Amino acid sequence: MRPSRRAPDELRPVSLERGVVKYAEGSCLVKFGDTHVLVTATLEDRLPPWLKGQGRGWVTAEYGMLPRATSERTRREASAGKQSGRTVEIQRLIGRSLRTIVDLEALGERQITVDCDVLQADGGTRTASITGAWVALADCVNWMKTRNMIKAKVLRDNVAAISCGIYNGTPVLDLDYAEDSEAETDANFVMTGDGRIIEVQGTAEREPFTEGEFLSLMALARKGVARLVDLQKMAVA
């Protein structure tokens, strides 16, 4: 039995609330159960120096956790003077994931920066961030369309992410913190709307996992991502 009493293939309650920040070109408050992330997408008429003059744009991401997103206060990284390795890894993952489904030439010589701020953490903050980031990005692109800033299709597909793991010997979908902290294996899957794989992160915490167990996690992830993509489509419809 899972601590949350969910079925092995059951997601936590998921919500994607758009337009929650007045000034951002796109925004989404994403909730995976008790994990809540505020995502904003900001359009800027600037590019990294190495991209100037190439006729294409860029999508990048930043990620952070508020001090009381967790059960105990964590120090702001700004006060520490540098970002942690975990933060850098996650924001690079978010940026990579979004760029795979963006036509950067159609975007033009502009940059969209996606900020993911974790308000409350209960496992799966990176997967929730990616899933909500697509919604904020879609709204930003639509904002540009209504102002005739772009002509061609910028978003080529959806992208969503979900965690899976082996808990008490059973493959399960969408781990919360209680499961993630005790799982024998945990993994994160980032996929497109048509089921292609962007990134897989899998780690054995205790015993190595088998190919069969990995395929079981993959099957769960495909089911979970398909459901998340449906929710994304309903959110932006």
C-alpha cells in the first residue's frame, strides 16, 4: 500500500492554473498534489551573445525553491552567493526539455525565460516545473501571436514530465516525498506529446534494478505523461 493510498498507476491530483501573474507574458500555477510551483514566461528582445545574428531565438529556464517550501527553512541561494549543483541541474533540464519542442527560427531573434519557483515541495518539483512550464510557454507564444510578432508555428508539440519509482518492490507512478525518500529506485521521464523521449533520469538507491523493472517504469511514465498532456491541452484550449 502506498502512503497516499493511491493505485500504483495513479497520479496525484494535478491542476494547471493559467494567468496567475499580471505582468508576465505567460504564467501557470501547477500543482502535483502538495507540490506547488509558480511558473512565469518572460519575452525579451535580447539573446545570448553567441546567438546574435543567427536568425533564431532561445528558450532558457531558471529554478529555485522558496525558503519554506520544505518542512524546515532552507537558506536562500542568493544569500549563499551561488546556486547549488541541484538547482543548476534542474534548470538546465527544464530549458533543454522546452527547447526540444520549440522552432527557434520561427521564434525569431528573441529569448523567452521561464522561471520556476517552488512554493511548496512534496516530491517531483522538477517534473511539475516542466509540465507547468509548457503551459506558461504556450501562453507566452499566444501573447506574441495576438500582437503579430510571429507568423509560423513556434510550438511543435507538448512536453510533460513525471516521476516513477520502485516502492516496497512495486513500480509506482508520481512519487511524493514519503515514497521518494524510501524508494528502492527512482526515475524521472520527460516526453513529448506524441510519446517521444527527451530525457530519462534513473537511479538505484538500494538494489540495482533490472531491465524488466525499467520497462515497467517506462510504461507507467507513458501513461502518466499522456494524462498530463491531456490536462495541458484542456488548460490552454
